[in-house]
Amino acid sequence: MATAFSYDFQNQKRDLGDELSTVIAQDSRIIQLFPLREAAKSRKHEWLEDQIAGDRCVVSGAVSDSKLPMSSTDLAKLQVGTTFRVDEDAALFQVTAIDTANSKATVQLIGANGSETTMPSNGDTIVLVSTPMPEGTKDGENRIHQSDANFNYTQIYRKEVVLSGTAISVGVYGIENSIQYQTSLRLGDFVRDLNATALFGYPVQPTTSVKGMAGGLFYYGTLSGGLYVDANNVAFDSFLVNDAAQAVSGQGGNPTVIICGIGQARVLSADMRNHVTIVQGDETRGTFVANVINDVTGGMIQIFADKNIPDTQAFVVDPTGFGLVPLQGRAVFDEDTTENGFDGIRRTILGEYTFEFKNPKQRICWVKNLQASATALLSKRANITKVNVTNTEAAPVFTQEVSAS
């Protein structure tokens, strides 16, 4: 386009993918958890769920004649010959028969291992050990979670870089540098919008009259049939984290991230202050990201706190299935869109993206109905003060006898 001002890349359409990745890497928000994936082929982006399987099943009824009732989903994780133990117990059992019609598994004790348990009971969680294979086998263990394809829709993001003729004329760093600086600011806004969508977006199919929107964590993480822990107005603590992490692990996920609001991050930190190690690595940015070592997984779990997350809700997730997906040919770019006669320069930043949430019902556990962080912190502060007063010895009192004159 003809403009009153010229600059080096005036007629260029620039790929801003590298710049966007840099801004995301320096950001402390949830968008860091979404690595760039292969481009989508259409505005309705579909993906195949990963084939994952949990190592836990729950006995869901009275045990009779060594037959363990359980859900069809749990029963599908077992094969004849599969060995398992009851959670928190060492006795080893083996599956001898599977009755899919009645959703029951017949089992036998094969090794006491020092335990007095002779048979699992109603409500017990059983942990799978292995499925031994015969010599010369041609079929391996098949207890994977089979699922249908899932999908999300793409959303268009647009930002404008505008420099007025006056700003250009009084600038001392050159037009190109001014445009680059403004572009970096607008990319920050672009990432902010991506982050908000990754949290709160709701999938809407685009049409000629309807703007397409991408779904986010609160949509996929609260789907009917998904994992959840109801805190019942209890303060956020390591017990709730462990409950949620165990639920994800039981479905085959690897929970490594806690996503919550800033207030709940403080509550969790106060709860675990005596038995966690917090590491602020060079690769992290901001004060709201920390790595903690606790008993959730036996390893490292990362806390991502975002001020926009509702205070009484949190998520424990396996982020392996998360992904940021551009529409093919629509990854973020900018180009000159200056209108004839405009007193300045206008460049438009445009990109079309969606998000992947593979296996959300296995990799995301919603923790809902948490006690408000302000209430929880007030209670913890009172308990800390009480402990300090209790443990403080009274100061010695010195007396001196005075003789009568």
C-alpha cells in the first residue's frame, strides 16, 4: 500500500512464530504448559486420544466366592494372569477368570508377602503389578484406555500496531525499532488473550455469522464423567492434592502440575512449609511459579498460580496432553495494513489458534469447593501464632531483697 512513510519491511508479511515463542517462554502464566503442536487442517481441530491406562481398580461390591465386582472400565484393565495387590498392603493376588457379562474378576492369593490379607474387600483399591507372559507369546498386555477422537475449534486473535506520523517524526531510534518495540508489546497482549482462552474458553463452532471460539481448561477439566475432588469447604492442603493426584495416577496419568489461584497457592505453601523444598529455577519467570517436592508423586510437582482463577477451585493435571495448535497457514504473522491517507503506519498482527486437551477425563482432576483462601490463611496464621506462644518460655523474673533502713 502507498503510505507517506516507508521502512525496510513495509511490503513484507512477517512470521512472528519465534517472537511469540520467546514471549511465552518469558511468561509466568498457564500458557507455558501448552507446547506448540502440528498445525490444524481445519477450523474444527480433531485429535485421537492417547492410549493410556491406570494401574488402579476399585472393588465396587460385596466379594463372594473370590469374585471381585468392579466397573466395566476397571475390568478392562485386567487380563487372566494379571497380578495385583490391595493398596497399602503387600499380599499378591492373581486374576484367574474374567466375567465381562457380570463385570466381575475371579482372583486367588498367590503370595502373602508377610500380610494377613486373604481377599480384597468391598471398597478396596487394588493396584496392578504386572501380567506375566508365556514363552513364545505373540500378543502382549492390552489394558489400554481406548477412547474416541476429541476436538476443539480455532479462534482468531488480532492486534494492531499503530504509529502516528507525529510519533514517527519525533522518534530518535528509527521507524523499524519503534515498530519492533510496539510489536513486542502487542505480542504480550496476544499471549495474554491466549492464556485467558486456555483457562476459560468455551468451544463454539465457527460459521459465516458466528465467531469461532476455542475451549479451555475449565471446559475440558469439568466435563461430565471427568475426575474431581469435592473439598467441601476444607482448606487446600497436601491431602487434597494427594487425593487428586491419586485419581489422575489411577487413570494412567502422571500428575506434575497444580493449577490454582494466587491465594490458594499461599494456602498450599503455608500447609507444606515444613516439609517441602521450593526451587525457583532460572528457567521460570515471576513469583507465582514454583517447584515443590512432596508426596504427591514422589518427585517434583509444579505450582502454577494465576490471579484470574476462581479462588475456590483448582486443578491437578498431567500436562502431557496439552498443546497449542495453529491453523495451517495461520500461525501468528504481521503485515502492513496502512490505509491510503492515514497519517502514520499501521501493521496488523493476526493468528488463528486452538488448544489440545488429550484425555482430559484421565489427565485432569478438578478440585472444587475449596475454602476461601482468605479464611484458610487467617486460620493458619492463628495456629502458627498459637504454636509460637505455646513454645515460648516465660522470661525469668529477677528479685532483690531490700533491707529496712
